[in-house]
Amino acid sequence: MWLKYSFCLVAFVLLSACVAPKASNISPTPTTQSMPNGLPPIDLSSAIYELPVKDGVSYQDVIDSLKSVSEGMNFVNPANFPIAENMKKRDIDPQGIKEVHSFCNLSLGTDIMLDHEKPDASKKLRLFLALDRPTFDLKSIKNPTPRAQKSAQELEDALIKLMVAASRGDI
């Protein structure tokens, strides 16, 4: 089942090259990372971390908590997307709450963006468009349906088409 709530978080992994040890010395790479206080472990092969809401905590409690706690952590909430409301407008039963809430830490986000600027050959900074590819994200969902795979590919193709048009300045 897909997430009731989706939160956008960015993680960068730095890899360093090194000489591979002998096969007898290779230890298996962990697939999960333990979390404190009895929280579910993080699946290191997935971009998605799911955490069930405690019994008795309402949807509004979750939203109020996200807003309050995120502000104390220097996060901003730049966008919310009420997917269920848009599904209802298309006469589709959303079968529950479907929303995306994005959070960004301005200090850390700025550092990430500044450290990944791309100058051209003359050292001038260039403007780039980037896409978080739906087909790649779908790899983080265990056993996606053929319908989800097809939709992810169609969405990705449409977003790339949009990016191409925007990169040319098409109106």
C-alpha cells in the first residue's frame, strides 16, 4: 500500500573508491539501519521510510505537529499538494487521505545547492532543470503493479517533454 503521507527528503551519499578486500574478508553490506526508541529500521535500498501514526493521533494532529516541530527545526513547508481533492474532482475515490507535504531546511538546502552548481567551459554558471524520476522512485516501492509502472513511465516521459520545452523557452 502506498503511503498515506509523503514527505520529500533529500539524501546525498558520498562514495569513495578503494581497493576491494579479498573475498574472504568481505562482510555483507547491511540492508537496514537500526533506529532508536523502537522505531522501524530504515531500508537502505529504498528511498521511502514509512512510520505508522500512533493510535489515537488524528490526521489534524499530524498536520499540526508537522507545522510546529518543523518550524523549531528550521524547516519551511514550501508546498502541499492535496492529491485526494484533485482525485475527487475527477470522480475518482481516493480511498483515504492522499497528500504530499514537502519540507526544506533552508541552511542545509542552500549548502547542497551551492555545492552542486555547474559552470560551463567559460566558468559561467548555467541554469539547469532537474527531475526526480518517477520510474527510479518506483524502485523504492515493493512489488509495484504493472499499472503503477506504466503510469510512472508516462509521467516521467511527460515531465521530460515539459523540461525540454522549458529548456528551449517554448511558449
